Amino acid sequence: MVSAAVPSRSPVGVPASGAGAATSDVGSWREAAACRGTTLSWFYGGPAERANGRARCQVCPVTEPCFWFALMVEEELGYHNGIWGGTAALTRARVASVIGPGYARRRLGAVLDAGRVGGVAR
């Protein structure tokens, strides 16, 4: 189900121990995110505001871990919302229905283990 509600803050989650990336590494990519310090309305607001968020994602060095992190957290929360990794909630909901449970966590772990986090030192 795709939710249209606007959260008061970004959803945050960490993987269970022993599943994918180490807990301390899961959010490390966020330090390099182009959206860091921007307004949440760019990612959860109306269409014009979300266009600003998507534009920010186009120049972001960490869209891949952001995308997989979103899918992992949304799997745990049970809903999809906002712009994450340059993608809309409906797009991520469709991807999630194809990849099945647990894949996003493993993929995020692989991305972090490979050091593909846009300049964030591992």
C-alpha cells in the first residue's frame, strides 16, 4: 500500500544484527547525501516540492544506498512514502513487490561492503 501521509521526520531503521551490513555502517552513507540539511517538504511535499527533491537526487553521490535503505526501512514499516534515492514511493512499492522480503537489506550490505557510498570512507 502506498501512503500519502507526510511524516514529521524521515523514517529511520537499522538492520537486525547479523543481517547484511553492520548496524554502525547502515547510516554512514547519509553523511555524503546531497539532501543533508534540506527541507523535508522537498521529499514529502506536493509535486512541485518533490521536483526539487528529485533534482537534488540527480547530483547526489549516494542514491544507490539511499534507494536500498528506503526499501529496507519501508519493508519493516509496511508502507512507502516520499522520495528516496531519486525514486517515488509507487516505484519503490513496485520494486519491493518483485524483489521480495530481505533483498534490500542484503543489497544495501553489498553496496556498503563494496565501498560504493559516494566518498564516505569505510
